[in-house]
Amino acid sequence: MPGVEMKRALSILFALCLVGLSAWLLPFCREQRHLYFKDYAFTDDEAQRLQRHPGILYAHGRQAERRMDTASAIDLYRRTTARDALHMDAWLRLADLTAAAGNLEDAARIAAFCDAYIGPVLRWKWPHTLLAHGLALDAIFSANINYLVARRTKLNDAFNLLDTHCQGSPGSALAILQPDNQPAYLDWAIRWQRTDAAGAAWQALTASRRADDAMLGDYVHFLVSQKDILSAAAEWRNHTGIDGMTNGGFESEITGKGFDWRIGSDRNGHWTVGRDSQGGRRGGSALQVDFDGRENLAFHHLYQVVAVTPQAPCRLSFWWRDKGLTTDQFPYVEVTGYDAGGLGVRSPALQGATEWQRADIAFTPPADCRAVVVRLRRRPSGRFDNKIRGRLWLDDFELQQTAAGSTAATGYTDGAPPGA
């Protein structure tokens, strides 16, 4: 029965193969378990027994670093890269330790080798960038910094490292950054209140015609917050052509930046401020302020910072009307110093005019005052019925310098309404 014998022999051979495969799989699965759970014992025997696995050798290298055993870590990283020539984590750690040991040429060669293979892998870009900074590999450093910034990855760390690399020189930093990455550098400089860096970035952006209205608002807003009114006013005037009140007729959306109007927030919803696109004095837009009658408000949330010339007489004019404002404390417009004290003038109360009324406030900025705050305010009432309700419209704000001696009067040009 040759056929039966042949089948029996094949069955035995197949069974032997399965036994052999099982004998190989059992230790292999134990090794894979270590790799999966990373429950390493970190013994020399384990490193020797599992040395065919680059990941385990790399983990032992990291453990050696934690033990401050640099020589063992270097040896384990070399063994890792010998098993896996593209194990970038091991190469980067090897380069770092090699540089720390004083062998800068070998470290630079490793960094150049990594640069050819890291490609777009973000998790390797940052350690590679740190390595390039430490080894003064400017070409690699510049390429990596621009790559990270362009992808908005580790922006603060990248710009702080760039600042360190350039020894605090904004000009050198901007020379490294590609033009498309310079707006992010401006944002970083503003966020960290680096006036020199912000100014250099702004000049670079305007020179390359990349500055837009949003950048202008952010930069001028920053200068105003730093009380650099002269520079802020010059940039605002050069790019917008505005000298005086900005968006006084509320024909544009309020940005809350630079010298534009700023509106605070009301978490409780007791008032709203917004543009009325058809409620203006001449058919255009006006600003509409609504009070809901549920609170005795201390309102001060609408204002604008305006650049002025010290000791130059000024007159602020605006138009207003209201509907159904209640209580004995009504809104009014005041002018105070922004960067100096000694100034505080106000209009009469804004109440009782269903038709448009013009109001004027005359003042002279003190000698050290280069900006004023024009603000809508309402003080709390001391009466029992103190919750303010109603609606107020404002339009056509204008601030002009006047001749000396013309700032004596403040108030309404068309007569003072009741409640003034």
C-alpha cells in the first residue's frame, strides 16, 4: 500500500513541522510580549538575549542615560543602529551624546545623515533642530525652524530657540525666517512683549507688502498697550490715513484693535452694543446701545483710545438720540487721559432726545498726555428704581484741534435736554 504509507509519512512530517514551529513561536511570543508591554527588566542578560530587537536595545540605551551611564548608552545606540540603520531616535540620541563627549565632527556627520532621512516626520524635527542648534549647523537649523513654523508646530519653543540661536537679534532671526513665516514671528513678539522684535517684524512685513489690516490692528494695539503712542499713531496714520477718531460714524465693523472702538463683555447679558446698519443720522450706520432694565449698571465698556498733541486745544463732537431711557443716572461721554492724569471732562447726560442732537466736549490735553480715552459711561443710581432700561444711539464722532482759548464750554449745541 504505497499510497497509504506516503500519506502517513506526510502526516508525520507535517506534525513535526508544527512541533518545530511551535517550539520557535513560544519564545518569539514571549519576546513580542516584552516589546508590546515594554515591561523590560533592564538587565544585561535581557539586553543580550533580546539583542536582535532594535527597540529593546534602544530602550536599554535610554535607561542607561537615566543612570548617567553615557558609555553604555552610546554602545547600545550603536548596536541599535547596526540592527536598524534607519532608527532615527537612536541616531539622534547617539549624536547628542557624541557631541556631549566632545566629538563634534562625528556628531555633525550623524546630524547630516539624519537630515537626509527624517523628511516630514514631525516628532524627529524638534530634537534634530536642537541638535543642529548645538552643533551650529545653520543650514539644517534654518530649514527645520521654517518647517516647524510653517506647520504651526511648537511655535513658542521654535521662536524661543531661534531667539537664542540669533543671540536676541531680531534682524538675524528674520533673515532666517521665510517671508511666509514672518507674520507668526510678529505674533510671537507681540505675545511676549518684545518691542524690538515686533518692530523689526513689522518693518519687514511692510517692506515686503505682506502686512494686512489685521496685522496692523494687532501691532498698533500692542504699541498702544506699551504706551508708545507716537509710534502707534504714526503707523495708524500711514496705513489708514486717519488722524483723530477712528470709525467715528460706525460704517465699518468694530475690530477692537489699535485705535478702533473697543467693546467690553457682559457675562450677565444686561446690555448689548452693536451697529445699527440703517439707524445712522444720515441714513448710514450708527452704534446702538440697549439696556435691559434688570440691573443698576456701572457701564464703562465702550471706549476708544485717540492720539492727541499735548497742550493742543481739542473739541470732541458727536451726535446722539435715545428712546425710553430710565432712572436718574443716564449715560454720558467722558474724555480722560490715557497715558497721563490731570484730564477728566464729560458731556451732560444723554437722555430725552428722540431726534438727533449734537454734543461737544472741549478740552486741552496736559503737557505729558499723548492719548485720551473717549468713553461712554453710566454711573450706578442711588434711588430705589435704579435699574436702567432703554436704548441709545451714537453717531459721527469727530475730534479736532481748535484755536487756543476756545475750550471753555462743554455741552449741547442744540440745547440741553432734560436730565442734563
